[in-house]
Amino acid sequence: MASGTPATALLTRLGIDFTERPYSHDPRAESYGLEAAEALGVDPDRVFKTLMVDVDGELCVGVVPVSGSLDLKAMAAALGGKKAQMADKDAAQRATGYVLGGISPVGQKKTHRTVLDETVELHDTVLVSGGRRGLDIELAPADLQRVTDAVLADVAR
């Protein structure tokens, strides 16, 4: 547990296998996820971004490949909601304990309902933010789903 983020601490405590994948973050990067994929030499379809979404007034988490975007209607439907919109950036940071570009779906300050795009199952391992800019963690999709208690749904476009 070299990085000591809440995400790596939780995975370690639960005995879940993961690999830290650090990279040099460029503050000028326009897309944190695509930057990670390029820096780590990984197919962007295997790198998933964590997005905080307001679904009918409740903060929720959408996790989709960095190669695409989140379908807000599908996100709301996956959680039985009517309307979804991207969460306020400050609210997302407060609710997760992470900074933008480093929000991990794992080890957030509070548990949020999570939807994981179903394409996660196409890969042996996937990468998500490890809890800070410049750090991804690689783990099995089933472990990611289990540790986040995520629903699988078609929420990427």
C-alpha cells in the first residue's frame, strides 16, 4: 500500500488483489482518464472514469470507460430514478473525499449507489482512479463490482 489513499487502504483491508499503476500527471491534461490510458499504455476501453451524478436529488456514482461518456437517462433508469444530471463539482469532492481527476469509486467518505457500465465484464482487469491524480488501480471487474456494491447496466455511450 505505497500510496496510502482511502481506496488502496480499503482494498488492502478487504484482501482484494489490485495493482497500483502510478503515472506522471500533467496538470494541463484535458481528460484525466485519457491521460491515464496514454501514460500507462492501456486501451482506453479498459480505463474507467468515476463520475458523480445527481439522480433525483441523490448523489450517485457512474463508472464508464474513458473512451466514451455517461448516458444520464440510462443512469437514472438503472437506479429507478427519473432524472439525472452531473453533480456539482464541489459537492462531488465533499461527498467523496477526493479531488476532481482523482475521484475513485472505491473508498469514498460515504457510500453512494453505484452503476458500473456493463462493458467492464469484457476485460480480465480494469483500471480506475486510485484516489489521487496520477494513480490508477488495476483490479478484476468482479472485485470492483463487489467492493462498490455496483449495479451493472448499459450506461455508456
